[in-house]
Amino acid sequence: MKETTFMELIDVLMLKADRKRLYKTSWGTKTIIGLKATIERIIEEEKK
């Protein structure tokens, strides 16, 4: 349950950022991708 909520939240952030063209900037892209990667790592750790 938590995992999908987190991923949906990130996807929503990515969509909003894309609309505002924030995602087009390198720092915006790195921040969002980094955040998504961090959450994925946390989820993997929780599963163990």
C-alpha cells in the first residue's frame, strides 16, 4: 500500500514539474530522479 502511494506521489510530482517545465532543467530532473531512486531503495530495504 505505502509503496504505490509513494510512487504515485512521485509520478504526480513529475507530471506537475513537467507542466511547469521544471523537469526540463537539469537540477529539477536530478532532484526528482534522485528522490524516486531514494524512495525505491527505502522500499527495497523495508521488504528485507
